[in-house]
Amino acid sequence: MSQLADALASLDEDEVAKLVRAKIDASVDAMSILNECRSGMDIVGERYKSGEYFLSELVVSGEIFKESMKVIEPHLKVGKQADTLTKVVLGTVKGDIHNIGKDIVSVLLGAAGFEVYDLGVDVEPRLFVEKLVETEAPILGMSGLLTPSFESMKETVTAVEAAGLRDKVRVIVGGGVVTELVGKYVGADRFTSDGLKGVEMCKEFAKDLK
Amino acid sequence: MPGDLKVGGRQVKRMTADNLASRMARLQAAINLEEGDRVPVSLMMGATMPCRYKGISQGELYRNPAKGHRAVLEVFDELGGYDAAGAGANTSREENLLDAPMRIKVPGRDIPEHDPIQWEEAEVLTHEDYDKIIEHGWKDFMLEFYPHFRGWDPAEYTTRIETKAARDIKQQKEVMRVWEEKEIPVYQVSYVNTPLMMLSSCRSFVPFTMDLYRIPDKVEATMDAMIDDLIEISIKSVKVMGISLPTGIPAKSLVLERGGSFYYPLRIFERFEWPYTKKMVEAFIDEGIMPILHFDQDWTLNLPYLKELPRGKCICQFDSCTDIFKAKEILRDHMCIMGDVSPSLLSLGTPEEVEAYCKKLIDIIGEGGGFILGVGCSVPTNAKFENLKAMVDTAKNYQPTRAA
């Protein structure tokens, strides 16, 4: 494990900032710095899965990653930004403004190398569909915490079907009270109440697409 | 005699007609970790579901809370009644010093008329506010901060909040009177956030989490400066209602969401959540107030700590995310458990599925006493009436067969 990956996995914010800056100043390839950071994030994910880390550590690592990206991104060569797993359209559904889970997933997806189109909260079904059409993203992630959000998720899946996209788009629903019952009701492919599991599902889908 | 039945190897008296005394006895048996004639059932019935069910918009509920209360009573009657109710479910939370100062989205004003009211997660408090709370305490900080936050004239603030408090008290006392007429014990008055829940809500989750990692000593000093005020205000807020036996139980709900193992490792819980929760619980018990620990999200890893709290003095309420069966293993003979029919089951399941889950809860969590059948968190807006009916009927009619 590189020093940078280790510092990120250890949530050492100051050390990560120092190492990233030093590498940029030494003209180290920005993509390799990014990959080191991603390795650190992978270790954080492993520690979360093993029970050593908790949601807060995912959040802190995500914030450190975001700060690092502000320094790294301007140095990435043109075209390198496209080095992503695939595209994901994400949002909290119509009638629900809860953003914590969705925001965490958005950061983790970005750190894992996905191109994320985060539409925010209280997102109308047609906006999800328009973004799927515009980006040709093969994954749609919908979040919600309130029970009325189940209806909005279902409406959105119906709108995706009506647009003729359902066989091209994998749908994941997530949120604190999302269960298998909810997944079935709304017609999603997968469901989860665990943000990192949502990211793992996206990775599986991305693998299937290759 | 024919009215008697055997439960858990003991002969207990079946109550033929419910009244205030029988319901209270059932409730107290559960709190005291004993078996009553059956498992009590209590719904955390706010007004959002009853209003939706009765065709009253959520906007109308906000503008006219009395309509919401009437809808709650109608649904209560149509369900055939349940064993205990809460007072104050329909009051506005906006001006309460015990609540986190969060911006609300009001149906009919900020969001569509039929959407339920929502609280916006935003950085309302800044780093500088930590210093102010440390210097002034929570109450004095809020008395200055709150009018500014709401855009009110500070000179009018005291009058405004006192007028509001007087109105709330009057309304809640009327609610209690109605429940008393119906011979339903009232056991809950209002909520208080722990310092962690309060700060997480008004700093918002991600910035507050970063504070815990970046400036832990300052966060801890802030919580130290808050806790006594939160306790003092909480005790006053319960006492002003004058709730007491035999018609009700003075109680205070502690909102416990953000400090648990779903979010944070135990070392954070041990430093920033547990000492304050424990202090609040012990202070309430000393004042004759029953703490209701309202757990949202998964607290399974935190359950063993609850054994440090006094035995048979609290209710632990779970929302279906914590492993309630593990909770029974750990808290058996120590603390009354309430829960945990999930929001998804109540809104999307069938009555048969609800009945089956309630029977499982009564069989396992109810074994040996110390259980109140309840919903996970509160009755969700989209709960189906027939599912709530299945829940209430199962509690009333199902008698588990247990080995003598």
C-alpha cells in the first residue's frame, strides 16, 4: 500500500493533503495520484465491510477524497476524466428532501470512478428520464426516506418504462426504510439501505456491461 | 374461572372489558417487565396518516392542527381503540427550544399541499456558534439565536414564544382530557434531542461528522454546555402538563438517531452520545419522569450499554432497523421494549403479513413480559388502515401458547 493510500485509509486528512500537494509539485502523473487515492478508498470500503469502520469513516474518507480531487483534477490530462467505470444518474425522489444517504452515495460513487449525475432532492420522474436519455447512463439510483417516496420511485420506474429505457437501465432504490418489499413494489432491480452496498451493486452492473 | 388464562406458566386474569384501569395495568406491567393479561398495543399516531386517510390535506393539517387531532380520534375509534396514546402529537415544533432549529418545508407553502411536512438538513449553526454555546449555554444561546434564525424581531421573541407555549399547553391539556374521557392512558408528552442529535441536525450530518474528527474537544465542550439546560427545560416541559397516575404516566422521549452504530463507531458513541443520554435518563427518572428512548436506525451494537440504565424505568422504542430480537436477548428482565412493525410493511404489506409479524413479536419479544407492540418510529403517512387494524386486532386477540 502506498503512503498516500495508507494516509487516506487512516483518515489522516493533513497527511493526505501534504502528500497530494507534494506529488503534484513533483509533477507525478495526476492519474496515478488519483489511483492511489482510490486505493485508499477501497481499503476504507473493505474496513467498513469488515465492521472495523462505520458510516462516519466512509463520510470522512469521502470528504478527504473530495478535497484531494480539487488539487488533482486540474492536472488530469484531457480525456483522462473519461476514465470512469460507467455513468450513474442519482437523486432523491419527488416529494422527499432527505439528502444524507444520497449525498454519501454520490461521493462514494465518484471516488469509485463512476461518472455521477446527481440531480439533488425532490426530483420529478421526468427529470430522471431526461437525464438518462441525455447521458445514456445505464444505472439509475433513487433514494427516499419517507413512505410516500415509494410511490414516487414506482412512478419513476413507470416513466423509465414508458420512455422505452427499462431494458437498458438498471434501477437501484435505497434509503433508511427501503426493504425487499419496497424494491419489489417499485419494480427495482436491486434495493439497499446501505450506501456502500449500493456502490458495490453499481460496480457489479458496470462489470456486467463490459 | 373462565375469564382466566395461563400465560408464561402463570395464571393471569383476562380482562373482559377494557377501561382506564385495565389499560393502565397492562401498560405498567409491560414497563415493570411483568406479563399482563396480554401484550399492550400503542400506536405513535401522529396526524399525517389519519389526515391522508380522512381526505384532509397535509397543508390543512399544518394550518389547522385541531382537524388533525379530530382525524386521529376518528381513526382511533375505527381501529377499535388501542391501549395508550400520546398527548401533543399535533403541535407545531417550530418554536420549541428543545428542538433543533431546522428549516421546515411546509405543505401548501413550500411543497405541494398533499406532501407531509419535512425538515431540511442544512448548516444552520456554524463553528462560531460552538463558542457562543460554550460561553452562554444552550438556553441563552437559543434565546438570542432563534429569533435571528426565524427572522423575528428579538424584542417580540419572548412574548411570541410564551404565547405559543401557552397555546400548546392549552391544546395538549385538551388532548389529554379527550383521551381521559375515552379511558386511554396518556404516557408521552414531548421530545428532546440529545446534544449529539441536536448538533448533528443543525450543523447537518456531514459537517458535524467532520467536526467530531477535526475538533472533538470543542464539540465535547459544547455538549457539556448544553446538557444541563436541555435537562432543565425537559423536566419543566413535562411538569407543566401535570400528567400523573392514574390517568397517565409523565414521560419524555429522547430522540436517538445519529449517535448509534449505524453512523458512528463505539468510541464516538462512548464519548459524545452515551454520557449525555445517561445523564438525561437518570435526571428524568429522579424527577419521576419515564424516559422513552426513541431509537431510529440501527443501534444493535449499542444495546449492551442500556443495561447501565436503571431497571424497569424506561421504554426502548425501536423502528425496525435495530435487531429487536437481539434487543430482547440483551434487555430481557431489564428494560421494556416497544416496536417495531416497519414503515414498509405498514404501507406496502398485507394485513396477513402484518398479523404474522405481530404474532412473531408477541411470541418472542413478549415472552416473559416487558413488551409493548408498536410501530417502527411513528405511523407512516402511507400506512394502510387495514394494516393498522390487523396490528391492533392481533394484540387484542392473539394469545401465544407457551410452555408452562
